[in-house]
Amino acid sequence: MSLLSPICGNHKFAYSTGRNMQDTEEEELRGSRIYLCKVGCESEGEISTPDGKSKEAEIKRINKELANIRSKFKGDKALDGYSKKKYICKLLFIFLLGHDIDFGHMEAVNLLSSNKYTEKQIGYLFISILVNSNSELMRLINNALRNDLASRNPTFMGLALHCIANVGSREMAEVFAGEIPKIIVAGDTMDSAKQSAALCLLRLYRTSPDLVPMGEWTSRVVHLLNDQHLGVVTAATSLITILAQKNPEEFKTAVSLAISRLSRIVSSAPADLQDYTYYFVPAPWLSVKLLRLLQCYPRPEDPAIRGRLTECLETILNKAQEPPKSKKVQHSNVKNAVLFEAISLIVHHDSEPNLLVRACYQLGQFLQHRETNLRYLALESMWLLACSEFSQEAVKMHIETVINALKTERDVSVRQRAVDLLYGMCDRSNAQQIVAEMLNYLENADYSIREEIVLKVAILSERYAVDYTWYVDTILNLIRIAGDYVGEEVWYRVIQIIINRDDVQGYAAKTVFEALQAPACHENLVKVGGYILGEFGNLVAGDPRSSPLVQFNLLHSKFHLCSVPTRALLLSTYIKFVNLFPEIKSTIQIVLHSDSQLRNSDVELQQRAVEYLRLSDIASTDILAIVLEEMPPFPKRKSSILNKLKKKGSSTLTDLEEIKKEPNADVNGNAEPTSGYTVISPSSSTNLLSFGSTHLMNPAPTYLSAGGLLADVFSNVGPGVISQFASAEDSFVRFVCKNNGIIFENQLVQIGLKSEFRQNLGRMYLFYGNKTSSKFIGFTTAVIYPGNLLAQLNVQTKPVDPTVEGGTQIQQVLNIECITDFVEVPILSIQFRYDGVLQNISVKLPLSVNKFFQPTDMSSEEFFRRWKQLNSPHQEVQQIFKAKYPMDSEMTKTKLLGFGLALLDGIDPNVSNFVGTGIILTKTIHVGCLLRLEPNTQAQLYRLTLRTSKEAVSKRLCELLSEQF
């Protein structure tokens, strides 16, 4: 059938508009039946119609009908409500077929004033679908909505509330967000209207939470949990759960009421709640909602309430053990839905060992269930139990079942959950078994999860390494199996551990040397081998099979197969060999002197070859021993692989796991406090041998790249995490011309700043004040470098105490080195827990290039001579801008001095103008700066002219200064 073939024997839209409608229920029903029948007739077509004709005929027919409806609406004769409803329905139908409708809106609005339900219903339906929230008709629509809400007619109120919820726009929220709560708590509101009002307010809160006012009604809406009508209770629970997540204190009285209602439901028989029993399970959806509401709060402190909740949870677990009362899948679905939500609440409270162990036993029965979804959910929930100290041992009893699932499951998502659970249940007693199983699975794992498995294997082998030879073997095996999926974080970390462990250095050198002898080995293995042999090759050089020349030839045989960064690392290894093995110095010099190195097209490789060759020629043995001495131990640091795993969005690396699973374990697996500042491994632009520079004496400080941490803090924020980004520009602009003050403050914490700068160095003191009476735990900070800032600015952060007691203040020192001029601004990321909630705060550090100004006095002749020298177009930047602040001469002078310049008197003929000079001192370049600021008080304008020896500096200084006046 096509859209044009009849099903009622009528091809045309032939409706009589002139017949009289009797206002009786029977007549109305009969007219509706005729109408629906005709709509059905006119919406069918014939499949047998030749291609193209059916669509063309439909468009022709619809255009004809649209013309007919338009003429009816514009006719002189007033249409009755039935006719308007009929034509509005046709327009809706045509719109749903995919055709544009540009008229009929006013007629739909007129239907809202009808006293007939069907006419009002069609009017609201048309408005919900076709009227834009910015329409000029919105005032009329809002008036009609207000009238229906005030009518106290539950049917009309329901239509109005449904329309508001369906539109759900911010404009609707502005008008009705204050009215709907009154309907919810009014004593004379019918149950159906209360239910609709609660869901409508929920919709408005989700779209515009700032427009829903908290007030007196919040305490009254909680008592709807005791309402006799379960439909009202269900809607109210949904509303309260969302509101409690943002305003827990306002709704904390809901806990006892929710437990009371839940107790009545779980202890009732199906016959007691007949209207709300679904396949022999009383009110399952309400039970799930109540359990989710309770997860917004900690365990109740009142023993009576806590005992009642425990009874409810035990009853749910007991019922899960009972034989099914129906073989229908719906029965098992709703029964398990309540069970899994109850287990989530048990894990959330994490305080009842008996309940936790029972939940683990119940989930263990699902691990081999024939339903794939149940196996998936069981693995996911059991991982949560693995994070609890009370149920860890119970979870480990199922290790063989989980390993079997990893090997035999056909569904990749279930296999991934099995990997997550193995990761969660791992400890020293089973670490080697679990890591071995993960490595075996890695060879055949889906490509989408290989990188995540690599990270987990690396974390577990480090966290629970008792025998470091096992750790080295595991990581090298990991690189062999999944080389392409082994990120830099992994091989950085193994090198850090080997450097810090004297007892494993010889074994590592021997093992990596043997691994490199394979005909084909991954480039990551070459990196590890180059680094380890460059540092500790002398420990195995006594064996003729691994003599210095053999080591060099083995590494150099891989050279031509590697990428540029790896070749740069190998060149650094070669110069290390010159110090370790003087007997092969001439061989290495021949390689460095070859045209392929000295005339390499890559400037980094060419520079290294030239510098290393020159160093080997002119430096004495003693100097070489100092310059190329063995790398010192790395400072203790938290593994960066955890941060990498978190950035991957792994469901297993949650805040719960970080707290309960030895978050500060060192490489021995021993939990111990770490410093407040977490040192993160290098980004791709830096590594342990500093590809971009020639730092060979000391390990370069390592930081997280900007994109990675910003994704972690801001993109992957879930429930229970509060993130704030300070009003960055306002805070930053205030500190361009000053060095002391408050850079961030909220209701929890105050961050103060005091800084000083000399030449290209600076020191910044940060003061973190706890404004609350509770202590902050897990207090950590990290510096984020946007763009290429890491190569331009170096910020070394001193450790900070991880605990900040209530009402106290701690200090952190930042040492700063300006390497070259920069534009981007580093970001300080602060993380801590307050009352169990993870807080993330990000603040722009007030570091700009003008902080490294050296004020310079000069005579008038010298000033103008230099001014003329800087006459290239790219060296001058000029901007005319409107004054943002009162044009006070003394204030302008203060700001220019605070900016870092020396002000010269008697240079400009106009005494109102300001002339300043200074030199920006960086590690690599010095940039001279000349400034002229001309205020025009009458026009309230400034003209700023800057001349420097570098265009980028001129532009940046102009941007910074123009925001100050």
C-alpha cells in the first residue's frame, strides 16, 4: 500500500465542515471514529504504483489539501472547534510525513481555550511539536497554560503540565518553575496532577537547574514519599533523587521516609499492591528508585533506621534466592533489577560485612548464568565488591570462574568486564597468576581494549612486584606481545624503577641485551635497551658474548629501522658508551662522523651528532665522566600509568578504587604516604633522555600534557565529583601588574599567592587555606602546560602535605625558570576530597612574560637611538583602546611599574605621556622593549605603542597591557 490507496473507499480529504455538532459524548465519539477512519484512508498508498509516481502524487495531494486548509482558516465563516481540531490534526499528520508547515499556529492556540478535552489536547499537541519557544505566540500560550494550571481541573492541568514538560525550554522554566512546586505541595491537588507536576518539574530542572528555586516547598515535597498513591511516590522519588544530588542538605529528611516506604514494599505480598505489582514483584520500579535515592547519602546514623534498612536489604537478598514464581523473562528481569540496585547500595555504604559477603555469593551464581546480560552485570557489580575490604576474600574465591570467562566468553564486553574484575581482585597472593592470564589473553584480545590491558598489566606488575626480576621479565614480555600498544608511560616507568633499584640493574641489562638479539624486536624494546645499556652496559661487559663492541653493534644494527626520536636516544647511548667503554671510542666516532649523521636531514639528529662528536674529541676522561655520569635515582613518585588508565575512561579506575586499593603503593607494593605533588611522566615531546635537548646529567622534570589532564578533570567527571574552573581571565588579568593576592576562593578553600622574580628565575609561594571545619584528604596539585609551553617555561613544584586540617593553611613553593618567551599560561590543577566528595579546582597561574622584565634606565639620546633601530614593521605594535577604568595618572604609573618597566622622565614632550623601557630576560634570549603610552582624557582613549626585537613579544605585551587601563 502507498500513501494514496484507500482503506475506507475514499480517495479524497472530504470532510463536511458545515454539519452541526451536538455536544454529547456519543456524538463526539462517533465523530472521532469517522475522523480517525478518514485519516487512515488518506494516509495509505499503493506499492504497485510505478517508481516516482506515488511520491509525486502524494506531494500533489498534500499541496492541494494544504491549500484547502489555508482557505478554510482564512474564510469569512468562523470555524467551530471540531473543524479546527480536524484541520490541525491534518497539519500534524502532514508534518509527521516530513513536510513543512508554516500556518495554523494561531488556530492551534485558539483550541487551548476550548472546554472540550479532545480539542484542547490537539491544540497542546500542535504547540508541543510545531511552535518554537521564541515564537510571538508564546505570551498567548503561557496565558492559556496559566489558566489551565489554575483551573484545578486535573485533566486540563495534566495537559498543560505535559505541554510544559514536552517543550522544556528555558523560557518555559522562567515562567513556570516557580508555579509548579506549589501545585505539587498543594493539599487540594489531585493525585494525577501531582504526579504530572513532579515529572514536569524534573524535566525543567534537568534543562535549567538554575531557574528552579529551592524554598519552603522542598521540605514538603519530601513527605510525598508517604503518599498513599504509589504513582505520586514514584514521580516524587525521581524528582527528589535529582534534587538531592545537588542539594543534599535540603532533602536529607527523605532518607528515613524512603527507608520506611521501601520496607513496606519489600515486606508486602503481591496482592497488597495489586495495581503496582509486575509479574509477582511489588512495585519494582519504585523500589529501584528508592534504592538509588538512598545512594545519594551515607549510611544512616540512627540505629533504628539503619537496622530497618539492613532488614530491607536482607529481605531483597532472601527473595533473590527464592524459586521463581514465573518462567516469564519479565519476572526475572524486574527481580534482578531490584537485586542489583540493592547490591549497589550495599557497596555504597560499605559497612555491613555480612551483606557484602552475601551479595558476593549471590553474584557468583550469576557468573555462569546462561543470560549474557546477567553475566555482564554480575562481573561489573562484583568488581565494586572487590574494592571493599570486607568482601575482597569472598570475591577472590571466584577467580577461576572469572579466568574461564576471559578465555571462553564470546561477547567482547563480557570479556572486558572479566579483565576489570581480575584487575580489581588482584593482590600479592594472586598477582603473578592474574598477570600471566592477562598476558595470555592479550595475544588474542580485541584491538579496542589492548591498550587498556597493557596499562593494567603494567600497573599490577609494578604494584605487587616482590621479585624485581619477575617485574622486568613481565614488562619486556609485555612489550614483545603488544609493542604497538605499549605507551611511553610504560617504558618510562620501567626505566625509572630500574634506575632506582641497584639490585636489578645487572639483571635488567642482561635480559634486555638478550631480548635485543631477536631478529625482529619492537621499537619500544630498542628504546628500553638503548637506555638501560647506556647506563648499565658495563655490568654485563665482562662476558665476551656481551662485550662493549658487541653491545654497540647490536644496538646500531637496529638504528636504521627506528624513528627519529629513537635514533636520537641511541645517539645519546653511543656518547654514554664513550664514557663507559673508552676502548670503542674510535668506532663510535666513526659513526658520529659519518655523512648520514653530520648531514642528516633531521636537525635534531644532526645537532646531536655534531655536539657528541665534538664532546668526545675535546673533553678529557675526567670531564666526560662528570658530564656523562650515571643517572641519579628518580624522586619517589606516583605511577603515571594510573593517570593514563584514567584518561582512557576505564570503568575500573574510579575514585572508589583509588581510595580502597592502596592508592599510594610504591614499586614494592607497600602503601606509604606520597608527597602532595604528583609527578607525572613526560608527554610525547619529552622523555627520559630529553629528545629535544642535551640534558644528560640529571633527569628532566616530568609533567602531564595539558590535553590529557584537562580531559581527565573536565570531560570524564561523573557523579560524586565536583569540578571548578576559576574565572580564569579575571583572576589572571588582576595579577599582570602585581605579585601578591588571592587568586581563588570558594566556600571550601582560599588560595593566596606571593611571588618574586629576578632575571629569568622566579619563586612563587602558594597558600592553601581550608575554610571548613573538616579536613581535606588526598590533597594534590599538578601543573598543566597548554600547547608547547613545557618547552618555554619550567615550573618545579615542591611537595605539599596531602592532609589539610580544618581551619588551617599549608604552603607550597614553586620554582620557575623562563626558557624563552611564551604566550600560553600554565594551569594549576588542585584535587582533594572533602566529606567523601572529590573536588577538582583549576586556576590559571599568573605567569606572563612581563614577569621577567629587567627595568632599564637610559638617557633620552639612547632611547631615541634604539627607538629608531627598532623600525621594522614587525617590531612595532600599536593599539588604540577605550579606557576601562578611571584615567588616573598615579594609578597608570603604578601599573606600569608593576608591569616591570622603568619609567623615563623628560623623554616625551607631552608630560601626560608615559615612556618605559625594560629587557625581558630568558634562558635563551634577551628581548629589549620600548614603550610609549598616550592617554587622551577627553576622548577616554589610550594609544599604546610597543617596540621590541621580537614580533611575538610585542603582540603579547600589548595584549597584556591593554587590559590594565
